Amino acid sequence: MIALHKITIAAAAAISIFSAQGALAECVIAEHADFRGGVGTIQNNDLVKFFPKEKMGLTGERQFKREFNDASWAGKVSAVEPKNGCMATIYGPWGHRQIREKTSLLAPDMNDKATGVGCACK
């Protein structure tokens, strides 16, 4: 009985560690450079559009499993950090661009102009 109890505890600990590591598979967006101001998290396989449903029109978003709308981020994304092997796809007037590394300040043509961000992780 004691051996079974130890195995159960070890299995629970392994699941907790695995879950904690999986939680890091995300993309972080921030309102201001250097991740100041408001910060948001986009989970793996999610796309967040930053405009009302009646104005949807992003192309290429079929790669994402879930889609959300949050107009409060419209014109506010200045920094992006894909974590743990993730890639952020940023949509805007330029089309879309993919970011694989922490970017503390988006390029001038992208800064505060994103219409959506998707996150895809390995």
C-alpha cells in the first residue's frame, strides 16, 4: 500500500510539472515598449482579433483552432514575446508577419497598428 501511495504522489508531481511547462506555451503582448502598460496572454492555437465582429477580415487565420475578439487592444500592441518555442503572427495593414523572438518594441510600421495576433507553438 505504501509503494502504491508513493507511485501516486510521483505521478501527480510529474503531471504538475508537465502542466506547468505546458502553460508556458503562449505569446505575450504588451501595450507599451519593454512590456510596460497592459499585458495580455494568447494561448497556443488561439487568434485574438482586435476589432468588432462586423469588421472581421483577417486572412490566413485558419491555422488557429480558436478565435476571439477583443477590441480593447485595437491600436495598442507595442511588444510581443512568443514563449517556449511559440511563434506570434501579427496581422495589420501590412498583411501578417511572424515573430519568433522577444520583441520589446515592434517596428514603426507595426507599432500600435496590429489588428490581431495569433499564437502557434511546437
